[in-house]
Amino acid sequence: MDIFLNEHRLRLSCNPKTFNNSKPTILFLHDSLGCIELWRDFPEKIKAGTDYNVLSYDRQGYGKSASFSETTRDKNYLKKEADTLNLLINQLELEKVILFGHSDGGSIGLLAASLYPEKILGVITEGAHVFVEKETLDGIREAKIAYKMTNLKEKLTKYHSANTEAVFTMWTETWLSPMFLDWNIENYLSNIQCPSLIIQGEKDEYGTLDQVTSIVEKTRGISKPLIIPEIGHTPHKEAPKTVIRETIDFVLNL
């Protein structure tokens, strides 16, 4: 279903009016090239193991939501998305919210838990970034080559349609710009009071384990690292059994 937030149309994975409001809602936050459909059946598997409400949405510019309003981003674009997430939670009247964010979505989840701690019961991240690393930039440069030389653009167009070029360009040009080199959200972490599960593949091509160390050490709530050997940037796809088991265990024990 679609809703309007700040006069922009956003696509939701389902109608929250059907939710059991006595139970928590797990809100899934997609990555820099993601959307609702790219989560595939992962949210439903988490729902089956918890009996909690699950919801994902396409951020503006992604998937089946409205196109971007701007052609460039500033250094605070992830914080702005956290603010939008807060508005979404308010508009949908969601209570007992748990965030599951992948990559950019993980950074957005951390920012939302810091800025709106009273709203968030817990946070799960996969491959989240809290500062820029050489490995991140090298990975993005590799993605740019793949976009030109492989069928990556064709694959993304299946999900983002006319938004595809903007989705890819906004991601790569923002992160590779000189103004973004000193982007850092570590100062927000100390305000995160809820428990967190910080997941990362040992061979994540977009970041090192220093990201996990920083998050776990700087958050005030109980923060558990989960480093999965021999996988990269998308643990819920590369090691689904482990991520599903650990996610279910985490949310049921909040």
C-alpha cells in the first residue's frame, strides 16, 4: 500500500492497520540499492519465528516510492532518513518498534535509536557504517565498474524502474565525494539506550570489523556483536539460517 509523508508517496509492504498492536513491530530498513522486494521472504521468516508484526518500506527514490526530490545529497542524508523514519512511525502509530537495518539502513537505524530513543525497543544492523573507510570506497568503485560492465544495471532496473540511475548515482557520487570523506556518526552512538545486535560478515567488501567494534563499544545499551565467517556484505542472504536464528533469539529476549 502507499502512504503520503511530507507530501511524498512511500510504498509500504503491507497495511499496518492489520497489525496486532499488542505485539512489537519489526521495521526493515533496506540498503543503498535496496527496496521492499529485495528483502524477499526474509521478513516473513522472522515473523514466523516471532509472531511479531513485520513491515518494510521503500525510501523515497527507491522501488515503487516516489522519485527523489533532489539530484544531490548532503552529508546529513542518513540523519534526514532517520527523521523521516520517526515521522513514519508516528503517522502509522506504531508502538514497540524494533529496527532491522542493512548497510545504509543499519546506519539509519542507529541514528533513529539515538535521536528517538523512546521509540525504539531494539536495533539489529547488518554491515552498518558509522564512519568512512578505504574499504568502503574501494567497494563502491568496484560497484561502479560492475554497473558499467555487467548486468547490474539491468538487475536493479527490475526493482527501481525509472529511478535506477538516480538510485545508483546518488549512492556512489555521495560516498565518493570529497565532502563525505569525514562523515562520521560515532558521536550519536552514546545516546543509544536500547539493546542492539550488530551483524557483519567477516569478509564484508564494504567495511572492516572496526565498524562493529565502534558501535558495540560506544552504545549505552547492551550491544552484541555477531561476526559471521566467510561471508560478505549481505548476511541475511549469505548466511540466512544464522541470521534468522540470531535475530529471532534477540527480539524474543528484548
